[in-house]
Amino acid sequence: MHVLDVGEMAQLFVKAFKLVAIFATACVVLEVIFPAYRYSFASYIRGARNWIIRIGCGTLIWHFYALGLKWLGVKPLVTINFGALLHSNNPIANTGFAVLSGVLVAIAGDFFYYWMHRAQHAVPFLWRLHATHHSIRELTAWNCNHHISEPFVYAAFVALPLALIHFESGVVPVAAMALITFQAHLSHSSTRFNLGPLRYLIGDNKFHRIHHSTEFHHRHKNYGFFTTVWDTIFRTAYWPKTNEWPEVGMRNQPEPLTVRDFIMFPFDQRRWRKAKAGSGTQGIKTGGLNAVERDGPIHSDRSSAI
Ligand SMILES: [Zn+2]
Ligand SMILES: [Zn+2]
């Protein structure tokens, strides 16, 4: 691996963007057929633009992360072998086991994600970076980006611990990756299509919508992403009612619309000062994040389709 192999990175970028485009667009089809809310067309364009920026930065960050692991000689401490499961003579059983193994890997990975996410809501600096994602008001399968710095946090809290566990099979990480990418888009999708009772195991859009909610009783809930089991175990799960589809975003923090605002969101002192001044309750903090920046109704210009 070269220090800066442009060709290799371009390939990685195209591969990652293809995956995003396929799953996000599949969810948009659901948003059109079974809409929960219809958001502006501009928000979809904005979402696609931000994905290009984020994947571009992510490709660079993950490239140097892989180089760093190699230079430091980080090796797995534990090996989990799924090989025996995946060598059945029956192709249907093989596929079933591949998906099952992918789900198991994703659930294990989500344990680290869950605690990273709680830290992002508890540590003020991490919250500023993460708030870029929470500021989105027109939340859809395309318009659901995190800040470009997210891979740094993810590398430290999730990828590094997972690098110490080796999964003995080529198919498992591929299946887990595909499931997690689909999940990322479905969880933000503004569609009435959801996973129903399967939600008690796998997170979906109804479950994750609560995490983005501006309503007081939804605060500090539903941190898990792929699975809901860690929220159940650590008592942060909130199970949405049949027609519960709350407003999302941050009350005094508008969604960044331009590229500059998207990149500078965490560091724009004027934006954060304005948010505090607008709240009128400066200094009230709950678990590291200013409660007034997230609570209360917001006024978006969406048109309801329910
Ligand atoms: Zn969050
Ligand atoms: Zn989210």
C-alpha cells in the first residue's frame, strides 16, 4: 500500500459511493410509494452533494487509518471462525448462514457504536461534531449525513476495537457491510415502510427517528443503530407508538445548507453563540449537551403526507 495511491483511492471512492447510491435510492423508492413526509427535492440534491464530500474525506481518512494500523503492526487478538457455518453443501443454507453471520458481526460491532454514540452526546466537543447530523430537519435516506470528521471518531471507538477481532471468512464482512449500509439509509428514511416487530432486534426508521426527535420525552433514547438490543440492555430504548413520527432537528440550530456551513458547522462560533442567545436559557446543560439546542418544536417548511 502506497502512502498516497490516487488510483486506489479513486476506486475506493467509486465503490463506496455506488453502495450509498444503490441503498439510498432503494429507500427513496419506498419514500415515494409509502411516504411518511414529503421533503423538498432540494434536500435530496443537498444530501447527494454532502455524501460526495463525506465519502471523499472518508476515503482519505480510512486510507491513512489502514496505513497507520500497518505501520503500528496492529494484529487481531481474537479470531472468530464462521468457516464451519459457511461450508454446507446446500446453497440456500450457505446464503442463510452468511446473512446470519453478517447479522451477528453487525450486532457485535454495534456494541462499540452504541458507546461511541453515547459519548458523542455526553462530551461537548464530540457533540459539536455529531450535532451536524442532528441539525438535519429534512431527514431522508439521502439527506442523512454526518460531519466529515465522523470517521476519526468512528475509527477510534469502533474500527480499532473491531480490528482486534478477526472474522475468519471473506463473506461475513461483505454481508455485514451491505447490511449496515442498507440500515444507515433505511434508518433515516422518511417512509411509512418499517420493520414492525423485527424492530425489537433490528433498528429501523421509526426507532431511529425518536433519536432525532425534538420532543422532550425522547431525549437520550435509542442510541443503537443496527440493533436495538444494546438500548434494551442498557435501558435507553424507547419503542415508538403506532403513529408516532416526531419533528426532527435542533430548535435553534438550522440545518446547514451550503458546503461551507456543512463543513464548518462544529467550528462556527457565531452559529453556536446565536443558538445559545436564541434559547434564552444559556448555560443549561444536560450530559454535556445544551438541552435547549435540541428540545422544543421546530418550524420546517415540509408538507405532510400522512
Ligand atoms: Zn445522536
Ligand atoms: Zn441519525
